[in-house]
Amino acid sequence: MKTRLFRNSLSACGIVGHHHSMHARFVFLSLILFSVPAHAAVSSPSEIVAHAPQSAWRKVAPDRLLLMTTADGKRIMIELAPEFAPVHVANVVRLARAHAWDDGAVIRVQDNYVVQWRVRDEKAALPRGFVEHPPAEYDRPVPGTGFRSLGYPDSYAPMAGIAAGWGVGSDGKRIWPAQCYGAVGVARDMPPDTGDGRELYVVNGEAPRQLDRNLAVVGRVLVGMEELAALPRGTGPLGFYTDARQNIQIKNVMLVADLPLAEQPNVQTMRTESHSFGAYVAARAARKDPFFVHAARGVALCNVPIPSREIR
């Protein structure tokens, strides 16, 4: 089996800081502060989310939602991101519909970095239409995405903000999904390899943003991230399990659209254009609820995860 290890990913991807204009810092923040309800000044982010009206939420379409079930019954739901990596996402959908991950396994858990899993058999015949060598879908042009600046400096991009409901970095011309906690990407070997989707990973700790624009992001975990984050850490190099008996077995991975209608979970994410999301961002940036003595008056992109929920 050919195992993709993010080889030399830490040393090969430098961390580069950027300067930001005062205008870029406050464009988005100034917009949301004037639309925040009065109660937001004392409400916590979790309270704002809990009291958000139904109009502030959108249902994730079943044809872009994966349901992973582990052998011990844990459920993980992943929203796909065809806006950013359409070829890679199409590969992932084809693999799910071919049941390629059924009886697959989590093979790597690196503390504060990633959890990685693979298909049952990487030598098996590939589904019809599968692209073995996808393009490097690491970023895309800004036009058409409705990019809005977060309003605070970012260490990894000239600007950080929201586009198409996702946290992204931008240089003003292109945008890219940020490798925040819960981001799902495609493992690969050294360039020019771009990975094909048979091995995926999810960020399980402090965001390794140096991976931005270096691997294809195909989705984000909306439900069950706590299950993946709690898995035993691998003791081998880069957190790989050294004995196959340590692997966490996957029962199956299915596209929710392929489940009977009555069995399809209802998963929702907050609309990033809503007043509730504006209040949530403002509260994350300047906590004024009773526990806090001093408001930070600043927030990093990965510290404003898009709220999500499952309605049962």
C-alpha cells in the first residue's frame, strides 16, 4: 500500500506573515457591529447561537453531506466543498458511492495536527469517472464568491474572511479554504502529486494553517468531530499507528442523498450573511459576557468556526 504521509509538510511549508491595511481590518467588523442586536453586548457566542432564529440557519443538501460510521457505531458527518475543489470532491463522492471506504480504517492520529483515514483497498479498481491525477485545487479566483473580510489581521494571508459560507484566506485576487479545526483535506505525496481522495485527513488541533494552499480542502466535519479528536494518538512517525491492529475500523461512508429519505439526517449550518452570525463574530472578538474581565478585541479566523447543528 502506498501511504501518503504529508512528507516534510512541516519543513517544506514556511510560515510567512503579511501586513494588513487598517481599512481591511475593519471593513467586515464595522458592518456587523451596526447590525448586531442590543443583547449581543452581554450574550456569549454560544447563547447567540442557541437563540438564533430558524431563518439564520440553512440545511446542508443531502448530496453534499457524507455520513461516516465507525465499527463501534460513532457517527461523523462531513459537508463537502465543491465550490473549492470540484474534481477532488467528485472523486470523494464516487468513492463513497462505490463503498470504497467500507471496512477502511483510520491509520494516523497525530496529536494537535491531523487524523487520517484510507479506503479499504488502494489497489482496487477505481469507480467510473474517477480522476487519478486531479489538478491542484488549492485556491480559486475571488469573483463570484462574495468574499467579506473578517476585519482582523491574519498571519497566513493578506486578508481572512468568509466566502460561500466558509472561512478563507485571500490575497485580493484568489481565495482558499483555511485549514482550521475540522477541515477535511486530501492527503498526498510530494508535489506534483495532488492526492486523489482515497486518503483523507481532518485537522484535529491548533490549526496548521501553513497547509493552506498546499493541499486540497474537500470539506469540514459538522457533526462528530469530538469523536475523531478523542482517538488514541499514534506512536509511530507523524502519528501513524505502528500495528494494523491499532487502526480504527470504519464500517462505512455513505452520501446522505443515497439513504432512504426517512433516514437522512437534518444537519444545518448558520447563514454567514445573517444578523446572528454577525453578532456571533462580534462576541467571539470581544467577549463581554459576565465571565470575562477584559475583552480581547481581536479574533483569528479559525476561532470563529461556522456554527452547525443536527436537528433530530
